[in-house]
Amino acid sequence: MPTLFRKVKDVKSYLKSLRSSGGNNLSVGFVPTMGYLHEGHMELIKKCKLQNDITVVSIYVNPLQFGEGEDYQKYPRDLERDLAMCQEAGVDVVFAPTDEEVYPQVPKTKIHVEGISHVLEGAFRPNHFSGVALIVLKLFNIIQPDRAYFGEKDFQQLKLIQRLVNDLSYPVEIVPVPTVRDKDGLALSSRNTYLKEQERESALSIYRSFLIAQKLFRAGNTKAQDIKEAVRDYISRHPHVKRIDYVEIVDEDFNIKEEVSEGDRVLVAVWIGDTRLIDNWRLSYEEV
Amino acid sequence: MPTLFRKVKDVKSYLKSLRSSGGNNLSVGFVPTMGYLHEGHMELIKKCKLQNDITVVSIYVNPLQFGEGEDYQKYPRDLERDLAMCQEAGVDVVFAPTDEEVYPQVPKTKIHVEGISHVLEGAFRPNHFSGVALIVLKLFNIIQPDRAYFGEKDFQQLKLIQRLVNDLSYPVEIVPVPTVRDKDGLALSSRNTYLKEQERESALSIYRSFLIAQKLFRAGNTKAQDIKEAVRDYISRHPHVKRIDYVEIVDEDFNIKEEVSEGDRVLVAVWIGDTRLIDNWRLSYEEV
């Protein structure tokens, strides 16, 4: 069983003694999550275990990164199941703090990255990335990992964290991990649990639209406008698609592209019924 | 002579080996400065040396915390003199990085603390505290000190840093150090070097206005309005006083006060000729 901590000071002192027992040469890898773990998280943990002596997973549904009217209350939670999965995966330490531990006082600190925090996801979820930045940096300061693992599924979040870490010279290596998809292509997400069966069917249009985008790109069409329209058109043709918040193409530095080149990402946010899904796809010349 | 480093990776690896040579039990104290050291800095260093095994001083005039039209270019610099003073004071490590080392790319990260970043100093110097927050957190991440020392002279900056450290759970203890004053009461500042003789005489009105404030408070007047007016009136009566940016009274949490109690601070920013000076005073029942 991984050792479970609920208090900041306890996990800190445990990690400190663990480190010093290894002559302070043990590397610590860190996987921050909101729990309700799935195979996507397991990929992060697997990579973390490969690269580090100690693997720490945090489980915390961070209220600050949810907006008003969002799904903070109904976000799925199941600590026992998560702990069992962590045990199965060989996680060493689970840190699952209470709100009072994380925010003994309401934070007044706001952290933004220009060009990332307020566009796309950040435009539709105004305080989301400030909440993400705060909790991730805070967890870095508590765990002090050598490496931290983030899924490419939340591509904008990944770019935010990478930029924060560079701008602030955080002594942590950010390791991106490719999105894990179900056999039918649906990107794994704890929020998939909200989908009714027929909605799930419609949600597959997201992945399939990426295949169309990829096909266009491989055929030599590098106009972002064309690719985005094809994606949007394809998805919107499906039932239960209530709204498409955005379809955009950005490069590795999160610049919005007009002419697309290999490695650029198609990013989408789609409402399937009452469920908001995000996903993204790296355009390449490879066959899918 | 303290060991001088100009590169991030060099100071990091030196401190790492220094720490591990002491079985990772050596404490590191950190004094961030913009150089052109004076007795105020020496107080920070003295306290740092008392409380830590290793004392690190950084010397860096951070362009990001200067606004347009401010004194970034003419800010006094004298590394040789600073190094000699650091040697005299027994500093172990001086980190004096180049701009390219600190900002290999233009940072996109903006950090604000609500209720602190944009009031008083922050209202008159709009990007100042975002620049301060960025460089201080960055230096914390590079040096990874156990304790860091800040003068109360820059009271708003001290409150900003304390709040950031709390909100972000930085593993560093912030140690405030009382303002050092010349015999005649002028708070020490590298910017005092800008003052012509007669201007310096007028600048003493700031300290003297604090004595008036203190006298009023001790006499039982707890109306912030009265105390602020007395301070403003007294200072403005002096020659070379070009403008008073603000006179305000705040509590330890930087809330603006109407009814004053012991421990509250009078904060002022005054232009003496072309020199902008800030200073503050803790109101108490003690005789001065």
C-alpha cells in the first residue's frame, strides 16, 4: 500500500527522511492529479516510476480552478479506488490533502502567463489557469520533486506549467506524457464518466475529426482555416453536440497558427450534452 | 573573499556541493539585493549570518521591476565596492548574474497579490510588484534558501513576499529586518545617493513627520485621517518637496486603516526634487 498523507507537514517530513535515508541522492517523481484515476494517469505513473526512485501522487480536487456553475461539486471522487490503483501501480506516496490543509487562508496570489492563461480554455474558464498555476506551484513547493508528469491531453495546462517553470527557474523537470485513448479513440478523462451511452458515441466525433484534420494536412493542405473548418463541421454534424467552444491550431509555444506545420496542435473544446470535453491532436506527416 | 558567481548553473552546483559536504544539514540564508550596498543591507547580512551556516547575497538590478521613465539606467552600481563590503561582512557566496542569465527569454509570467500589488506603490508603479515577485521567486528557486531577509524599509514589498510565500507554500522562512536610519533619521536607501545636500535636508522631513505621527498617536488620536494629514502637511511645507505620491496607514495584513491601533504602519512616498523616496513607520505607544 502506498503511504497516505493528508497533512502538508507530514508528507514533507516523510519525504525529507526518505530522501536523507538515501543520502539525498534519491530522485522524486511527482504526478499531480484530481483523482478518479484512469489509464491516462496510470501512464503518467508508469513513466514516473521508470525515471525516479520515489513516486509521489497527489489527489486533490482543487476548488480554485473551477469556475462558478462548473462541475466542482459533482466532479467524481473515489479515494479508496484511487488508492487501490496506486498500490497496483507501485506508487510510494499518496498525498490527498483536505481543503483546510491546502488553503488555510483564501489565497490572494494570482498567476498568469501572457498568451496562455486567457486564451482558448482560459477565455471560457476565466480563473481556471490561475487556480491551476497556484495549486501546481504550491504542490511543487511541498513535494519538491525532481520531475513532474503532465498529460498532453490538457495541452494548454502543460504549456502553462512549462512556461511557469522556465520563467521562475523552478528546479523541476516537466515530463509530458502522450494522451491515452480508448480503443475507439476517445481520450481518457475522469469527466467521461458523465457521458450517457449515446453521448459517448457522439463524443467519438472529436477523435474522428482529428483523423480528418490529419488527412488534410498529409494531403498538403496547410491552411489552418481549412483544417479548423473541417474539424468543426464534422463534429457539429453529430447529435448531442450542444456547442463547440473553440477549434484552434497552435504551435509548441502556443502561438496561434495560420499556416500549419508538422508538430502543431489542433485543440478543441466541445459540449456533449452537459459535459464539456477537451482534446487535442498533434499534426504530423505520419499515417495514423 | 566571497565566492562570486555570474551563472545560474554554477551557483546552483556550488551550493549543492556545499550542502552535501555538510551532510545536507547546513542552513542557507539569502539576502537578495540590487547592490550598491549600505548599512541597511549590512543589517540583513548580519542577521542572516547569525541564523545560518551559509550566507548568500544576490546583486542584481532587475529591469522588470522598473517602469518606463524610472531610474533603471541611472540606478547606482558598483560591484567591486559591494564585493569588498560582502567580504568585510563575511558573506560566503555572491550571486551577481547577467540579464541573459536571469532572463534567457522575456518572461510571460505575471504574479499579483490582490490588495497589495496594485495599491500605493503598485498604483504609482504599475508593473513594479510583478517584477519583484518574479525575480524573488526565481532567486528562491535558484538559491533554495532556508531563510530569506527583507528590510522593513520596503514594507509593501515585504508584505507581498510574505503573502506569496504563504499562498504558494514556499519552503523558506521570511525574516523581516527593521529599517536602518542615518543619525539624523533618514532611512538608508541606495537612492539617497541621488540627493543634493539641500534636498537631503528636506528629505529629513519624512522622518520628522513620523515623529509627529507617533506623538499624535501616543496622545490618543487614533483617527488615520488626522495622522495622515499631519504627516502630509509637515512634509509638504519643506523646499524641494515636489510631490507626495501617498500617505497611508495600513495594518500588518496591509489593510488600509481608518481607526489606527498599535503596530499599524504609516507609509509615504515623496518626490524630493527628481528623487522618489519611500519610507514607513510603525506606530506604537513607546517613546521615540
